[in-house]
Amino acid sequence: MIFISINYLKCGTLEAIKKNDTPLYAISVAARLLNISVHTLRMYEKEGLIVPFRKKTSHRLYSDSDIERLNCIRSAINESKISISGIKTLYAMIPCWEITNCSDMDRANCPAYDKSAHSQPCWMFAHENNICAVSECRKCKVYNGYAVCQSIKETIIDLTKRKTGDT
């Protein structure tokens, strides 16, 4: 399910909306668009499933990309019966170090690269002394690349093919 925002009139195409990461919606509006409570949105944030934009006043704002990501999460929970813990584990298994081309030194200093770190996505860790320490998670290609459910599966298939030499 895709919600069309006022930006549809400005962007002109549905594809442009999907790529729109402009913070537009207050938390109450985002909750209404998704037909969930504000509390549920805050819980998803606390669990690391979503990283909303924060204004200087700490108010959360959500973009069309965030809404799409949240629709994916809701679908995984309600239709596929995947728990929040299961979704976090799936996100944790995304090989962020491959996607961002981390150096060996960055990997050594990265808590997400640790083989025992499979309970939370990379954007939930406090990054120090590595490439991610100076990056904003909301703008990271790892976080943004997996807003659509199918993209996780496609990446795993692609990385598996590269590792095995299949094309």
C-alpha cells in the first residue's frame, strides 16, 4: 500500500515519491497514514526499525520513504507473521561492511561486523573509530537501501552469487 502525499503534485511520478526522503509528516500524521498509534511508531523507533528525522526541537518528522519502510515492516508483522525481533535480526544480517566497502581497520572497529552481533541493525550501534562514525544513519545507503522489503532478499541473493562466482 502506497500513500500519496502532496509531493505527488510537485514530483509528478509515483517513482519520484518513492525516492522522496524529505521530512514531511509529524508523528501523529504518520500514525494516521499507517493506521497505527503514535506509541507504536515510537516503539518501532526504540527497537531500531525506523530512524525518523529529528528537528532541533526533537520533534520527529517522517518522509514518504519512511512511510514506505513502515508499510514494509507492518506487512512483515501482520502478513508474514515476523516478530519485531525477527525483523531486527534480518536487518542485522545485512552485510553493511560489504555495502559500504569498509576497510579491514573499519571492520575491526565496527560492532556490527562482530560475528555475535545479530540482534540489531548496524544503524543502532554507537560507531566509533570507523567510517560510520562520521555518517548520519538516516542518510546511509545501508539504511536507505532496505526500505522496500524485496530489496533485502535481492541483496542477499546478489551477495551470495558474488561470493560463489555465479552470475
